[in-house]
Amino acid sequence: MKLSVDIRKRFKNFTLDVSFTAGSGRTGILGASGCGKSMTLRCISGIEKPDDGIIEIEGNTVYSSERKINLAPQKRGAGYLFQSYALFPTMTVFDNIAAVCGRTRGAERARKIGRLIERFKLEGLADRYPAQLSGGQQQRVALARMIASEPHVILLDEPLSALDAFLRRQVEDELSTSLSTFPGPILFVSHDRDEVFRFCDRIIVLDGGRIAREGTRDEVFNDPRTIAAARLTGCKNIAVAIKAGETSVAIPDWGLILDTAKRVPDTITHAGIRAHHIRPLGEGDTCNCFAFSVESRNETPFSFTEYVTALTAAGVAGGSRTRRESLCRESGERSTAQSPVKLCIPPEKILFLE
């Protein structure tokens, strides 16, 4: 099964312009609020109409501005899970699922609903109303109702955003299990990089209505390529970079010249280093090892963060600057080292950005 999207939709101060395909499996759409994530799903589902472009679901054209095609949502074969789950409050669990069973009637409909109630572990809840269910139970009802419509593609619009941290992880696990056998494309919209990393196989990073990076989960996190993708995947240290050699970059704002494990592209404008990749100097470390002054330290029960500034000599990558930007370093272990501290920036962990 395949989903193909190539659409534009213009607003007063914003234009959504996306083009991508998604096959069987889970594709995450990651981006900040207002970048066009949910609007993309709404256009695919038929709730919103693009200004131009084409959308195909399993080879069928459901929208085409050129051919004047715009199928109604119920004719597109797209199952949409809203943030609020959108269950009918005056209907029981059974009736919520039955509402989308179409022409199926009588004993056949009852058997179909029964199988879904069993599949989504809703036994004993068929006669309850949404208000009598937990958040996880409501989600399972919404999923069962969605699957009952026999969709070709599933659209998940930040389904975990309204839950607290403990319940969110529990419901996320349930969601993953419930959809493990779905054969078609699943689009999962979120602004939470950790959710997308755990749940999805592929990732599309949206920034300002456009795709900033697309690829497998590991490709996007290991090599975000753009400033927007680096930030959205959690990189806290990003600065202007100047190519200083085939395998070295100068970072004036940090006062550093860094050796790299790969050839530096001519198109580089910025460099990034993830906070957890900056580590204390170890035995045998000789590359990208510097002394830093510790500006501040913060501690939580499970993580340790410190902000450090390089103590490099004048004339080294902007070393004469009176003020340099600090780098953020994160670790699972608390540091008791006195300032200054010796730290290492692994050459293979430096991100080349544009």
C-alpha cells in the first residue's frame, strides 16, 4: 500500500508546500507548533482542501486540482485519529464502533464489532459511554472504530499530547501494539522527538510548511543536514561554521577549530554537536580535547547538565572575542570536577548543517 502527497495550501502568512510518499510502516511528521503538521493530515483526509496538487491513496486519486477531483472524507479510505479521539459521547462503545460499519448489518455486524472489541482489549466495556472510560480505553475505542471503517491509510494527529507523562508512555505502548498488524501507511504527527523516535520507522521534518529533512529514523537523527532538523531532533549546540580544511571546521562563536571524521562539504554554514556527545577527557583521547570553564550546572534525579565555555588562546577561531557562546553538555552522571574541566568533542559526532 502507498500514499502519495504533493500539495500546496496558502494562508495569509504561511504556505504549506509538501511532497512525499509513504509506504507500509510508520512515518513520523515532526515539527514545531504551526509548521503545518496537522494541516497536512487534514488535507489528506479530506477535511481541508489544498489550493493545488494531487493526493493518491493506494493508487486511487482522492484529490487533484488539475482533474477537479476532491473525494469526500468517507470515500478516501483514510482513518483519522484526532487528539481528542472524537468519540460520540451519547453512544456506547459498541455503538461508536458500529457507526462506521457501513452496509454491514445484523449478525455479521455484531461479529465484526465483537472481533474488534476482543482485538483492542475492550471486553466488558461494550455498554459503557466514553465518559466512563480511561484515556487509554478511549483511545482503543477510537482505534477500533477507525479500523472498523477498513482504512487504507491511518492518520494519527498528536494522539498522546493530552496525556500526562506516565499515562502517555503507557498509551503509546498500547497504540504501538494495536497497530502492529496494520498493513498500510501510518502517519504519526508529533512535536515530541522522543515519541517520533520510538514509534516511527521513517521521519519527515517540517519547518515553516516545508520539508527540512526526510529519511529513516537513524538517518534523520544521525545526519539532520539542516538547522531546523537538527533543532527539532534535539541538538542544543548549533553555531556558524567555516570550513577550515578538508576535515576541519572553525567555530568562531565557540572559539574552537574542530577536526572532523568526514570531509567537510563546501555548502556547510553551521555545525552542531549534541549535548550528550560532549564527554570528559578519556584515556587515549587526543583529538578535539579542550579546557572549558563551567558557567553553570543543573541537576535532576536522572540527568545532569552543565554549560561550559572554551578557554582557547587568542586568535583561535575567533579566540580574541571578549564573549563566547557556551556549549550545553548533558550526562546521566553528576560531575564534581572543578572548573576548568577537560572535555572531548568526538570528531565523528560533529553535524554538518546548512
